Amino acid sequence: MRASKRFACSLGWLLGLAGYVTTGLAADVAGSQDFPNLPRPTDAEIVDYKPATSQERIIPLGSIRKISGQLRFDGQVASRGTSRSVTYQLPPERSADEAFTAAREAFQQQGAQLLFWCQARDCGESSLWANEVFGNARLYGADNGQAYLLLRMAPDSDTLVALYSITRGNRRAMLHVEEFQADAPLGELLPTSATLLRELKSSGDLDLSMLKGEPREPWITLLSRGLNLDSALRVILSGPTSEAWRQALIDKGVRGARLESGNKPTQGLVVELIR
């Protein structure tokens, strides 16, 4: 009889503990959902969710700062369209850089084009990104712990995706994902030279398959400036007109010794990093 009572008490204590643990686990914000084309970061929870709404949106295409009370961008995309966003809080063992990289690579594998990519203090003040750009105070943290990326889902797509990661003062990492579907065609959007260089260093190559013909501006200038941001880099140029591109870049000030012509079969220009 006593054994039965002890068992019942122990079982009740365990069930109570299980109930405490279950209710103590964090849950996603009610009504929230992941983006169907982006895997959720491992063990992350959704702490903020904004469903699709129609609005005028200004999306930074460069670093940001505030001058005389006015927000200034080095570049921007301004349009009306439908915007929705998800903010994830990562578990303590996961870093902001890890989640940011996984999200970037997932979108790149779907053919997304990188338009602007900054890290740390090159982005500007984290408080401006959190409060002025995304309207989400949870995204405030140390300036040197942030990263921002704007992608276009395809070279001719009118869908943009913004990624922003931050490590907060409590050391918890956050990843914010916003998708914007423009109502009107966005037209040509060009990446920055620094973004081309960052992508080349990170991925090992630049797939510029849309550049099928003879070298043309403004791409000659964008590529030459990007390559000259790191004068130690050497690359291989492949494609039907790779030799013409090589000469065009030399004419723009890139040393010829840094440029090799490749024979990789491609439809357009591909730039590969020589490691």
C-alpha cells in the first residue's frame, strides 16, 4: 500500500514537472508562419510576425545614417507593394552569422541576385535598422554584430527579400526576414561593387550569366571597382566573350596579371576566384 502511494506521488511529481517544462517552452507568436521557400533556422522560434499588408516601402540599398534628424541611405528601392516579415530568435548555441549564412545560401540556390550586402559597422547604426527600417526594437544590438542583405529573387523579378541578423546585448541572436512584392515593375537594379566583391570572396565565384554579349556599362565599372577594392585578388573569367571582358577590365584599371581567361562552358560571364 505504501509502495503504491509512493509510486502515485512520484508519478504525480513527474507529471507536474513535465507540465512545467512543457508550459515553460517558448512558442511561436500566434498566427505566425515560416516562409515556404526558406527553412527555419535550427531550433529557432518566431518572436515577431507581420502578415502581408499593402504599403509604401523604402528598402535600403546601402548603408544608413541620420543627418539633422533625417534618415539617409547610400541607395534605396522605393515602391508600393505587399510586405510580410518573420523575426526568429535563435537558441543560445546558434550564432547570428550561422543563421544569416544559411538563409543567404538557401536563396542563392534558388537563383536570387545579391544587390547589397553589408556587415558590422559598414551597415550603419543598429538602432536605425531596428527602429527606423524594420520597426522592431527586438533587432537592436551591437553595431559590430549585425549583417544586412537585400536580394532580388531573380534578375527580372519584382520580389525582394531583406535579411537582417543581429546579436543582442543579452547575447541572443536574431534573424529577421522580410519579403516585398512590388505592385509595379522594379526595372533594373544593380548590385554595389562592394557586394560583388563580398559575394566573390564568400562563394568563390560570380555567376553573371545574364551578361551574354559584349562587355557593357555599367557592369564594366561595377566589376572593375569591385576587383580593385582588393588588389591582391586574382580571378578567372569564363564565357563566350571572356577575352573581351578581360580587356575591358584592364582598360578600366584592373591589372592584367590578375585576370585569366578560362574555358568553362557557360552561357554568360562567370568570374571565379583563384585561391
